[in-house]
Amino acid sequence: MNQAWYSELPEARDEEIRAALDRACARVQRNLPQFTTQYQSACSTDLQYKPIANTDWTNGFWTGEIWLAYEHTQNEQFKNAALIQVRDFERRIAQGIQVDHHDLGFLYSLSCVAGWKLTGDETARRAALMAADKLITRFQEKGEFIQAWGEMGVAENYRLIIDCLLNLPLLYWASETSGDPRYADIAQRHIHTAMNCVVREDYSTIHTFYFDPHSGKPLRGVTHQGNRDGSAWARGQAWGVYGTILSYQYTQDPKILTLFEKISDYYLRHLPQDLVPFWDFDFTDGSSEPRDSSSAAIVICAFLEAARTLDQQKAAYYSRWARQMMKSLLDHYEVKDDSRCNGLLLHGTYNRSTPTNTCRNEGVDECCSWGDYYYMEALTRFLKDWNRYW
Ligand code: GLY
């Protein structure tokens, strides 16, 4: 890659990262009275998160923030609040409340696997294993993939989506903790299928991919949240970056590592000057379209995960990008004025509707709960050798 323009960009220093994590924890603490028996909505509206019940695919991000705040501060108030939510996550999976979709990894890695790793809480472990059991029921033998959404086996639902890569760590963890290889086997078959279908020749990625329910034959790639079928949705590309390095950590499969490097390279080559992508890589400097800061936060986490496993030269390369991207988030995207906003990271985009995609406008240029979560995870990763929840 041409080194010229980015090698001079400033990098976030440890002192400013520590101060930012202190501020983030203080904001999480201020939000606890409103969001302990209820959760932050998926995204803010007019920069305010609203309280919701434990029914969305996003609830785990808020619990994950509370666990990260507990790790950083060792304040028992965070632990107690997070454990209240762990009980609620157990109730949700036991009663089957809004769990007929693939997002169980997002939900249960950050709430219950985290709770188990940090406190040894048996309820947390049991609930996470129940979630993993539920997730593998969505595996389709014909096509070899985990079906993302909707009634199982129906032609209009017979597809995977790139986001699912972040649901796989729950399965790898389940195999590790239970000794039962079935979970990891399904995770590996899914990522193999996904990488064959959603990665284009230029290493941009397709959001969703359909299969024939009768033969399992790969049919076609389409977008749901990207700008158009042929574009690279910025968060989808980020799910690809983080999902591949996490799967590599569990499988040690060099083909997955190569994909991580190539998908990351596409991401970096298409960034605008401030290193925070617009919501789709169809747009860059000069566009009036909104950014998606959450995409950058996800990729910083991925690069820091890569840095602790790759050789020294590559580790330095990805660490430098991570620090440069974080510097941009700290200087231009962190919420500075608590009176205006109860989130952490500005300028995220959840769903941006276009004539050529299938989502409805929601959370455009707002805070997103996963943006806030990955921002805190990234800050944490810079400061210590973090035992990941994934
Ligand atoms: N996994 C859904 C999203 O990234 O919006």
C-alpha cells in the first residue's frame, strides 16, 4: 500500500487512552440507574438511548460495557449490575424470548461468557451454553451455514450474513468449556462456506448470501444494509475483519489468516483521510453521506487481536493503524458533552435506507450500542493483555 499519506497521522498515546477509558466508565456508571433492569436501545434517537427490555439482538453490548467498566475500575457496583443482567439473559434463553435468530453470539458472549470468565458465575456459563445449543439448531446441512434470520428452511430466509462471524466465538468457547466438539465443528463449516461466498475477488465483502434450500447450491449475494448489492457495506467489511482474526485464533487455519489480511487491506485502502469510514465504501471524502464510527471501533479491536498473535513486523503494522484510528475517534468522535448525549461514540450509522437496499432508516448519524461497546473494548485492549469475551 502507498505509505505516503497515512504514515504521518498521529497515534493515540496510552495516557489519553487511559483518560478516555476513565471517562467512558464514568458515563457507564451515570447510566446504571436507568439501565440495570432495562437496557440501552440499539441506537440513540437524537443522541439519547432509550430504555428497552431484553428483546433485541443488541442487548449484550450494554452488559459488555458494564463488564469492561468493572474490569477497569474493579468497582463492585458494575459487577452487581452486570450479574443482574446475566440472570435476565438466563431467563431470556430459558424462556425462548426473541432467540430465533443467529445473533446469540453477540448476546451471550458479551453478557454470559464475559460474566463466567470474570466471576466464575455458574448461571452465566449455563446460560451461554444454552445459547450455543440454540445457535447450532440454525445450522443448515444443505449449504453448510448458520441461517441468519427467520423461519428455518424457507427459501426467502435461506441465507447467511457476514455479521454471523461474530457469533462463532460462542461456539468455539462452548466446545472448549464443554469438551463437545460439535459446536466448533459447526463454526468451522460455517466460516468455510461464508468465506467462499461473501468475499469478492478484490476482497471487498457481500453482506448476505442465498442458497438453494433443496440442493444447498450457492445462489446469489445481495445486500440488506449496504448501499447496493455490488458495494462494500462498511460495517459488514468490519465484521469480516474481526470475524476472520477471531476464527483464526481458534482454528489456526492459515487460509483464514490470509483472508483477514486481504479483507483488512481492502478496508484500509478505502478509508477516508480521517480513517473513519462512511457507512458504505461507495462513499469517501467529499460525500455528504454519514459515517459509521462503529465500523472503525470494530476494526481497531480486530487489529489489536491480530497484533498479539502475528510476527513483530505485522504486529507493529496493525498496532500503528489501530492507534491512528483510535486517535481520530478520540479527537473527533468521542461524546464530549454529557448533557447532549448519553452514549460514548458519535456518528455511527445503524441502517441507512437506499433505493437499492432493503433496510429502513434507523440510527443514522447516532450512537450505536455496539459502537460504544467496541470503542470500550478497543480502549481496554490498548491498556492490557485482555482476556477476550469472544
Ligand atoms: N448485525 C447487524 C448490524 O451490524 O447492523
